[in-house]
Amino acid sequence: MDIDGSVAVVTGAGSGIGRAVAVALAAAGSSVVVGDIDADAVAETAASIGGVGIAADASSAEGIAALLDAAGGAFGRVDIYVANAGIAGESGLGDDEAAWDRIIDVNLRAHIRAAKAVVPEWLERGRGHFVSVASAAGLLTQLGAAPYSVTKHAAVGFAEWLSIRYGDKGIGVSCVCPMGVDTPLLRGMAESPDEEIRVAGASVTSAGAVIDPDAVAALIVQAIADGTFLVLPHPEVLTMYRQKGADYERWIAGMRRFRNSLG
């Protein structure tokens, strides 16, 4: 994908990784439409890059349509879709069924609904690139929060399927799986009144360095340009993933010990 001259949509772009990706894509020559449920934050991002900002819920078909319509109206098409919006959800097993529905919508169905909206046109044009911002939790796990772990695993699985099915038809797919990134989501976990959520945050911050969103954004832009599927801002995640696959029982036992060490 030639980013210079492309048109991109980035969700969850009011802050964190989404905002950093929008800035990096614009700097690389892309016309960018940014979306977020926080109208003020997304307007600020759009103004900073000379893009178009839309207050929209990227988990809903209506919100996705609003973003795509804005891109079509302003720039004529969409070449790149960055499904970045995500939430932490409830701790433990997640007692609230509505909360389970919400995190599945935001962390998984948002990707599915967006792909259903953009892939048919991309197939006609023979080009396009879909970025799924998942998490290292999708390759490993998330201590303290089953809903987050489950939905991120599912997001990775969907990205894999998308790449396998359409990768030889001109559609690129990148799946981004970072550990700790200095974002409002991670800071919110660390400061949560819920002990399980704090444990989940501690498991992230103690497993490796907490990096800046700009570093993740640079890797995403490079992955789009190169057509790379798996993006690991924390290279040690690959070692952990290999250890998990090499001896699943030993890995689970080790994760139990790690969980206990965090209290």
C-alpha cells in the first residue's frame, strides 16, 4: 500500500494509539478521517492533522457508515481502515451481560462490521488495507479481566481469517498486538477502584516496558506500507507466544504463579 495519497479512516482517534496513528498517517501523506465517541477529542485530533473528525460509535453499523460516508464525501474513497477503538470492560468473569455485549461490540464486532462494509469495494478495486489493533492479550491472555482477554483473542482470530481469505486479492491485513502503551485505557486500569482491574493493569506494566503511542503508530504505518500481518511493538511477546505454544501446561502454571505474585 502506497500511503502517500491514500485515504484512511481511524477509529478511537480521540487519544492514545488512535490519535498517534492518525498523526503518523497524515504525516506520511494520507488524507485521514478520524472517529471517536468523544466529540471534543476527535475534533482536536482532526484539527491537528487537517483531517475530518466524526463523533461516532465505531462499534455500530451506523457509526461505521458515518465514517465511511464522511471519507467518501471528502476524499472519494477509503483505502485504509484502522479498527483501533477498544475498551477494558469488566473484571473477572464479567457479571453484567450487557457489559459483555458492549465489549464484544467494541473490541470485536466493530472489526467485523467494518470489514463487511469496506471489503466488497476493495475487492472491486483490488486494493485496500485493514488494521486490527488488538493486544498482546489476544496472543497470551489478560489477567484479571476475562472479557478483555476473550475479545482480543477473537480480534486476532478475525484478522487471521481476513488475511487468509483475502490476502491474495489485493487486501492487506495487519494485526497489532502491543503490551503496555501509555494510553488513557492503561492509566485507567492502574487507577481503577476495582482490584481485579488494577491487577490486570499491573500484569501489563510489570511484564515489559510501557511505550509511547507514537512508537506503536510508526510500526503500524510501516506495516501498512510493507504489507506485514503481525505487528509486535514489544518483541518479547513473540518469545512468550512461542513458549506458550511449546508447552501449554507449563505456560498456564507459570501464569498462575505470576497472577498470585501480583496479589
